[in-house]
Amino acid sequence: MENHPPGCQFQQFVAMLERVLHDAHGVEIHSPLRLRDKDTGRLREHDVVIVRTTHHGSSMTAVECRDRSRKITVEQVESFAKKCERTGIHHGVIVASKGFAQTARTKAAALNVSCVDIADAESFSWIGKSMLIGRVFNYIDLRGEVAVDDPDRLAQEPYVLIDHADEEIGSNAFADLIDLDNACGEGVPAGVPQAGVLQITDGRFRVRDATGHVFPIGNLKLHYTFIITETQTPFQLNHYQSGSTEMEIASSHAGEDDAKAEFMLISTAEGLTGVVTHHPQARPRIRVGDGPFRPVERKRD
């Protein structure tokens, strides 16, 4: 990925993989995470840290992501193990795209470091020819028009829209109110401006004027215009192996920055699992072969 240091894309892939594998109560995934060195007092960065919390306390597993052109060496294993020891890590994992020297695997076993191989794959029978299609709704106009219950009491402009917790409502909150799937349907083409109006009368918002007075709202009209941009990205296929554990991983992403969608499917002997993350303005779809768009259910923010 351009504008990122080498290995950053691999690190993001590994972080998302860990989130899928450790999607459970009491488990947090941090990427990256800086921990203080017991000797120097300086902060040192780990690529991914898995924090497990139980009634017995917390434990931390650090994951080192190595997307390099050569196999991992004994020296690299020793350096990582020492780093884990001095930053309070309980268990270390090295994930490598080019494998490990046999001596490095032997040293890792002696130092309580797990070795994980992630290698590129040509194809998997269960995913076939698939693309992740990202449809992003970019607002070029999004504004609210309010009508208070008693307009004569609206003392001074400017006024702001607030919720019942007295928090100011911005355009991001407006965007969350619009059900774009129902507002435009599947047939809206990319690159063509689409406009609409949404009327809200359920009393969830109020107005605060320049004097600080708060008034109820009779209704709120949201005027919006958006343009859809679309990207298509093939799935990246990888083999995962750690000891006797083997997995097949299909992953992809669409969109950019805040409107980015990420998708990962993992096939094991126990079955298929996966996760999709995306911004509310992104609507990822999957296309298999020459088939139609199929919506992807959003699992988490």
C-alpha cells in the first residue's frame, strides 16, 4: 500500500485475522500497542497485542508480523522473545510470510514463541472466482430543516439541533438516520447524483437558540444528495499453518479511508467463519463469477 511503511498492509491483515479468531468476551485486540520497557522505561511497539481478561486477571500475547523476503532466523526469534520479556508480554507469536529456518523453529519452541506461516495461495474450491464490490455513498449535500412547535418562541438565531442529552447533532448523525438501501434501492448507478428528503416527526431532536433556550421540534426534514462510487477488488487467498492448525483465508477490502470495507472468510476443519467491517456510508457486496451483487451483512463497526 502506498503512503505506508513496508509491512503495514501485512500487519493490518494479521490484526484483522486475530480479531476474527478471538471474537469473544474478555478479549481485546490492539494494533499497534506500545508497552514500557522494564529496563529503559521507554515505550516499545508491538504490531498486534491480544489482551485476555478473566477472573484470574489479564494476560497479553504479542504478535510480530514479518512480511520479508527471507525466512525468520534464530537471531530474530531471540530478539523478539527478549522484547516480549522486557515489556510484560506473556506469550509471543511470530507470523511470517516466507517461513522460518529450522533452527529458528527450534529456538522459538525453547523460548515459548509460536511460529505461524502465512503463504499465498492460487485458489480455494469454496470461494471460487469472487470479487468484493464496495459501493460508497458520498454526500454532496446533507442538511436539516427544522420546524419548532412554537415558532414565536424561537428567540435568536443562530440555533443548533441537539438530542435529549443536549449533545449537538452534526452531519454524521444525519447520515446515520438515512436508510440508503431503502432510499435508493439496488438499481442506482454509480456516478449519478441522487437526491431525497427524509421527514422525522418522532421528537428525538430539539433546538437550542443563541440565548441557550431549548425548544421542541415539530418535525425535521433531512435534505440529502449523494453520489455512489464503486470499486471492485479480488480476494487475496492465503494458507495459514501453526503446528497442527491449518486454515484457508480469503480476504479483501474496498473503498478508502473512513469509507473502507474489509472482509475476511476463514475455512477450517470445523467449518467456515468470517467478519466484515465497514463504515455506515459503505455498502459492500460480493459477486461470485458473473453472478449478481449480493449484500454483505454488517457484523461490527
